[in-house]
Amino acid sequence: MKIKREDIRNIAIIAHVDHGKTTLVDQMLKQSGVFRENQQVAERVMDSGDIERERGITILAKNTGVQYGDVHINIIDTPGHADFGGEVERVLKMVDGVILLVDAFEGPMPQTRFVLRKALELGHRAIVCINKIDRPDARPAEVVDECLDLMIDLDASEDQLDCPFLFASARKGICSTSMDEPGTDLKPLFEAILNYVPCPEGDPDEPLQLLVSTIDYNDYVGRIGIGRVERGTIRRGMMAIRSAFGAEGETRAPERINTLYTFQGLNRIECESATVGEIVAVSGMPDINIGDTMCPPERVEPLPFVKVSEPTVAVTFSVNDSPFAGREGKYVTSRHLRARLMRELQTDVSLRVEDGSTTDSFRVCGRGELHLTVLIETMRRQGYEFQVSKPEVLFKEIDGVKCEPIERLVADVPEEYAGAVIEKIGRRKGVMENMSGRGRVRLEFLVPARGLFGYRSEFLTDTRGEGIMSSVFEDYEPYKGDIATRNFGSLVAFETGEALTYGLFYAQDRGEMFVVPGDKVYAGMLVGANTRPGDIELNVCKAKHLTSIRNAAGAEDAMRLRPVRPMTLERALDFIDDDELVEITPKHIRMRKKILDSTARYRSKR
């Protein structure tokens, strides 16, 4: 017999990047009594990864749970960046409703549209929370109208449109039902969850169905599957079969569930059993995958899993073959590289890995540049050494026509810089769809994904660092033609050795340098950016030979080198051309030519 679990609510917090999701979860945890009164708690406590903390973004969806009165609320904190939309898509299968967080000044942004559309398609109801109402430039009334317009535009049902609007400051931990009253705590939000989010339903006496939506890993117990009990009851020690939808004919042996966990605050609590509507973590199945359904051996009925959006950007990973290869990395072979990429596939449903054109290369496809750079940075910190190519978009043939991915770009810029942005996007085959505002202007474009490669740094320069831009995949459209992006060449090292002040001083007039005195360089390595088109070979290792005659004024001591910007991974990928690579090691990020020998390089261009 079907029952309603009035004691459980399952929700996900969805929003555009930097609209305050993780900060809101922090306050919900604090106000529900998860932490002791005197406990020291870091900001954005859910962002546990090093890269997440450094960049201030959520990369992986996180599960937590709070107790409000007699109700246990399972909360999933989701990423806000478009490149990690795959994380959002799959975890929405675990919940019954969402909290849509919208910045009180920025309003609905591209990723807001994406995540809300996915939630509405699954039939979820949304609690709209207008955040950052304490901003001096907040415009909550207009943002409410924009949210309603967006929901209508996304074909929301009448029930979905009849949603509560709350006004909050996540940083202060306050919320209210009126934009004129600031509120004192998050009680209105908790009450809205209880009153508006449907409670889970199901038959606890039927055979078990548990759909795995997330995979975690622990050194002691191995892979941990996280999912929601859709039907029946799961118990520790019971035997179950994993089955994927569409692969019902596969015969798998039953496996024992060793440990069962529920979520309470930041901890996983062991339990003996769980039933309909509960979100649990399961260990004991070494090969468990996202999309698997756990069923009893006597009745195997897998559930359909959400179709995740396809990758749009590809990068080639290959074994490092530079003269400095193997000096720093712990894992340097193609076998190590393959094993690591295959392991990533098990937890990242948006990623795709294919064999490359050579035996020691792999083509890795993801949702965007950020998606791939986070993977590269993670592998680098784990001791991997490899090299990557320039990112390229994945074309698609639709009805015999070559099509390319188009991004919806939204840019908020001061009015005086709008002209420069429009001009640059126009050169990159972008089409402006909308322009609104005074003083600070919002520009909306449809632009090919390849047109945005390397544009972010230009955008920040053109807007003097005051502009904000974000984009999300829109659709595939016919190929827009060639885009001229890089109008300068590279400065290439002539010989292997150590960069010296004397050589760099005379080289810096050619353009911007990437190396400083003392850096090790090799022939074919990029040491700077040429101010003009075309590559120039330079000898940055050149030293001043000693003579019996010294300059009267000590000219060598007077040599002043210009400051060098640190070469980040994103900057390196934006800079390189088709005939160049980025060398990734645990300690260094270098750029190089694919063909290091200058004679062979010139011959290849003929």
C-alpha cells in the first residue's frame, strides 16, 4: 500500500553561479542546530574540495540533511556553473522540489534558465528565493516579475506558477515573505519547504527500487552509491542486483550491501534500514555506477535515468614528451593516463573519453572549458604529468548540415564599455538579442562556443575589470564561418638552458614575456607573446661575456625587467594556437610547440 512520508522532504538548491546557494546551506545547517554553539565553522562549509575553496565555486553536488521539528529535510547543494550542469541534471532525480535562488540585482541569468527548465521538466515545484536583498542596488520587485516571465516562457504548469516568493540575505541568515520586512531568521524558508514541497510517496512493502544518482569514493570501503529509495525497504546485509535501464537482459550476480548510511548535517550516520523517500549511501558493491537501480534478485525492475546533455568541447590529452618529461610527475605513462580518465568517467556523467589519433593520446570531451580545466588541475595535483591541446568545439551534422554549439551569453557592463563588447562579440560571429538598462547595461548574445575561447581575458580588459559575463549552451545552429581570434604570434626559445636577465632584457622589447631569470627553458618552448603576427625564435639563455673593459655606469646592473603575469592553466589554454600544447606537471605549467625542432617546424608549414 502506498504511503506518504510526512516526516521527510527532499529538496535541491539550484541557481546561477555566485547567487548564494552554498552560503544559504551554511545558514540552514547553523539554524537547524547541526553545529555546537561554540563550534568553529568555515564559510561555505559544503565546498570541501581544495579547488572549490580556491575558486569560490561548487563543482560537485553535495548531500546534507537537517532536522526541523519532526521533519528530516534532505538538502542537495548543486553547482551553479553551466559546465557542471550534468551534476544538477542527475541529482534532480533524487528530490521532490527545488529552491530557486536568484540574485536581487542580477535577476535570472543563463544558468538560472537551464536549471529551472530541468526542474520543471521533471515536474518539480519551486520555492523562489530572492537573495541578497541587502544589496544597495537590489531590485526585488523587478526580479520577481522576471522570474515569473521566465517560468511562463519555460511552459510551467499552473501548480508550478503558483509558487511562494521569499526574500532573503543568505549571508545574514534571514528570510521573510515580504520584500519590505527584513526577517530575523530562516524560519519562513523552512515553513515553505514543509508546506509547499511534496512529501515522498511509495509502497514500503513492495520489492526494493533504489536509483543511484551520485558516486562517492572512500579509501577504506571503496565506491559508495548515493540515491533515493523509490520503492520498498533497503536493509544492511541484504542481497541486491544492480541493473541499468535498457540492459535488463544482462545477468549480474547478487551483491551484499555491507553498510547503509543516512545524511545528518555534514556526517553520514550508519543505519540498519531505510524505506521510501529516504536518501541513503550504500557501500559493498565495488562496480556500482551512476544510473544503476538496486533491486532484489527475485524482481529486477530498473528505473529510467535522466538523459544528460552532450559534451560540446574537446581537448586531447597525451603523454608528456618534452625534454623535461618525467622530472616531477608520479604518473607519466599512457597506462596511468588511461586508468585515471576511465576512473573519472565513473563519477562524471557529462564527460566522454575516446582514443586519440596516436596510441598515447586520448580525446576528452566535456561541457566547457571550466569543466575540462578543473579535471586537468585535479589530475595535476594528484601527481599526473601530461600535455593537452587547444580546446576545440564538437560539430554535429543535423539533416546533412554541419552545425556547431551556440552559447547564450549575458554580459553586465558599465554603459561606456558596451560598445567595445558589442564590437568584439560581433567579430566572433555573435548576434545581439537584447540590450537593457542605463548606467549599467545588460547585453544578451547568441554566439558560437568557439567564439568564446580566449575571450574572457579580453572582456575583463575591455571593461576595466568591472564587467560580469556568463554563458550557457543554447542549441546547435549551422556553421557560422571562420572566426579570426588570435592576431599575434609566439616568442619561442631557441635553445635549452636557464633564462638569464641579459637575454630576457633584450627579448622583452619583442612582446610580453612568460618566464623570469632562473626559469628552465627548452628549445621549442613558448617564452612570451609576440606583439605582431608570426612566431619569433629568441635566445633567452644568452649571457653577457666577461671582458677586460666594464661599462662605466654599470649598464648590466641597470637592466630592468618588466613584471611577468603568472601563467595559469586557463590563461595557457586561451593563449595556445593549433600547433601548440600546454605541458602540465605537478609544479609547472609550460607552453610549447608540438614540433620542438625549428627546422622540422618550418618544413611542416610548407
